[in-house]
Amino acid sequence: MSVKAQVTGTVVSDGMDKTVVVAVDRWVSHAVYGKGQRRTSTFMAHDERNEAKRGDVVAIAEARPLSRRKRWVVTRVVTRARVV
């Protein structure tokens, strides 16, 4: 049985139906100078119930290909965005 990757990130777009774009930040060390750098990757994730909104922190997990760019699925909403 293969282990599926799971990451948490922030929803940056929710304009599509049943799809959100999630930005995942990670820290890497510069190859020469050693200074820490923040790198951001964006993933399109399937959100079956359209419950994740922009600014929410969500957990996503790897899945089978759902469309040309969707390879992740939203498993849960960790924290809701603050409504002003």
C-alpha cells in the first residue's frame, strides 16, 4: 500500500466549481549561502462540497488525477479565514 502525501496550505482562489487553488509554503536553505528562503507551490485541489473559501487553511491529500491539473483533494478545513 502506498502512502499518500498530505500537506496544509492557504486557499488563494475559490472561483471555480468544486475546485480551490491552495498555496503551500516551505522553507529551504540556499545552496551556497545557507540562508533560509520561503518557497511557495500552488496546487489545484478538489473540494466536493465547496466549503473552503479564500483565506482558509486547509489540509489536502494526494489523489488520482481528477482533471488535467487537479491531483489533490481537500480533506478538511483546518481554520476558517477571519471575516472582516
